[in-house]
Amino acid sequence: MVRARNKLSAIAVKRAGPGKHEDGGGLRLEKSHTAGKWIWRYSLAGRRREMGLGSIDDVSLAEARKARDKWAAVLAEGRDPISVRQEEVSSQVAVLNKDDPTFEQYTMTVFEARKAHLRGDGERGRWLSPLKHHLFPKIGKRRLSSLHQRDIADALRPIWRKKPATAEKAIRRCHIVFRHAKLTGLYADPFVVEAARHMLGEVRQETSHIASTPWQRIPDLYTALEGVVASRQCLRWLILTAVRGEPGRGARFSEIDGNVWTVPANRMKGLEGKVEDFRVPLSRAALALLDDIRAQASSEYLFPSNRTGFISENALLKILNTMGEKGRPHGFRSSFRSWVQDNEAATFEVAEMALAHKVGTRVERTYARSDLLEPRRRLMNAWGDFVTGVTSEKVLRFSDGKQR
């Protein structure tokens, strides 16, 4: 119910009951049983508009009248007060975002600065994932300057012991964000993150190794994987080449030249710009498998998939699970390495380089630039012969890269 257009007083405002109370000049007090707010009503181009001026808990009658007069002056200039206020707020927010951004805003700034050095622009390694899932929902909208160690600790506490690996990634990356902010002159202290870690306490992380098939059982598994299905052939390929899953699943015919398969750097593990193409010597067994794959090729990929281009990891796991095999595809690398070690099949350097592991210090690698392709070829032939049953458990032995 609209009351008479009488001037209000501070006492009248305090005693006003539920309803609409006019103060004149378009200023209105709207009261409910529990709250009240100031509204300024005006017309622009024949259109009635209402502009909120705040609640009676925050804005007094005198302040509401002052605000009304301010915006009435804007209206007299032919400008829309609501649009003008929105522009002012947007400008203030822009300044604030620059001088004191939210945690989410600045995290994205840091990510953009770092992603050139991350694989697949950071998406492949899911650099942002722990932050998006566990920190953004709780503190993402908070200003960096307002964050306390309790805020970070409270956000990560639910996963600190349940998912320690994820929590550790989240807090490390949070520290990177705060350190970057401090170095660029923003009000942010990396100590806040360090204090949060201290508040969360120590976590005893037990290393969980990827299940691997004992090397003694690899020949039986290889035989059991016989077939023309792409997932079975891919598992055989991973066994014979000892490469990681993604490079193996994404293998292309164009990457193979004779008996050498060159995995491009963008599919190798490591930071962008820190990895190189990796040459894989194809053993006799691998070349025989390659001939079978070529005979039924229908794509540029050795192991194609209609949906994703090349076969997925889940397709490989489905085969192993159906067979009741507990070993995982990545575990084949461990099977290979254990076979080498138990049978003294190669020097440490040859075995590690066969797995695309870096050997020696940076200075040592500067001078020792050979990728030991030929010694690795002899090793992979011995492994391939063992896997396919061409030879017994007797293997070729190496000490200095030469066959003995």
C-alpha cells in the first residue's frame, strides 16, 4: 500500500511497518517484517525505472536522500543513472582486479604464463585440475590479499589424507601462484601457503606401484594376446617396444622408417622444450607384428579408433581385465626392466635409455650425446626373442654395449 507523499523522519523510518513509504522526489522506503530497503523511482524516455540505494541497516535516511540527489543530477544531464552506476562499478572492479585479483583470476594469469612450458599447453598434464576441483569452489572468488592460511587449509582438509597426491599437487601449485603474485608486486605472501601446509600436518604417503606382470609370465601373456583386434595388437606392441602407453597407442605408420620408429617429442613425457624425439629400434619380433598390423591397416594409426583417432587406455585395460591379468600396460616397462636386471642383459645405461630415461648429469649428457641405438637394438632383439619364445631364458649379455 502506497502511503501519502509526506517527508519521512529518522523516527518514522525506525517505526515504519511493512509496506511502501514515500519520502518525495521518487525516494521510497520498502519495508517487510524483518528488513527494509531504499528505492529511487525515476522516468527516462517515458520508461519507469527503479534504482536500489541500499538497505536501511546500511544506509540512513540522510544518506538515501543524498544518493537520490546525486543520481537525480545525473538524470538531469540526460544520462541513465543505473547505466552510469554500472559503468562506475565495472571500472572500480577492473582496478581492483588489477591491483588485488581473486585467487582464480590470478591462477589463470599464472597458468597462461607457464603453459608454454607444459605439455599440451597444460591440458595434457591437467595442471589446473587440482585447483579447479578443490580450491576454486571454496576460495576462487576471494581476493589474494584476503586469503589466510586457514582458508587454504580448510579447502584442502577434506582431501589431505584421503587423496594426498592430489592435495600435494594443489598446495604446490597454490604456492607457485602466491610466489608469482609476490614477485609481480601484488599483496600476496607465499608464507600463507606454507603455513597452511603446516596446519594440515604431515601425511605418510605410501608409494603405490603400478601393477606389473612378472617377466617370467610375459611370454605366456604375449601368446594369450594373439589376435587381429587393435587393442590386443597394441598390448603386444607395448610389450615388445617397452614404450609408455600414450606414445604406443598413438603410433603412426609415418613415424616408422625401416626398423626404427621415431616417437615425436610432443608425445614423450617431460616439459615442453625439454624433451626430444625418441628413436625406438624395432626388434625382429616387433617388425613381424608390424607386418600383421599393416596387412589390415585402414588408418594412419597403427591402432585406430573411430571415436578418438587412436585407441584409448580403457580399451587396453578392458582386454587385460577380461583375461584376469592384474598387470597394467605401463607395468610392461617394469617387466622389461626386471628381465634386464635379473638376466644381466645390458648395461645400466643401455637399459635406462631403452626406457627413454635420462642417464647421467646434465653436464655428462652434454658430452655423451649418443642414444645408443645399436646396443639398444641388440637388447630389444633379445627381449623380443624371449617374449615370442624364439629363445630360452638364455639372453645376450652386454658390458660395454658390445655383444658377448
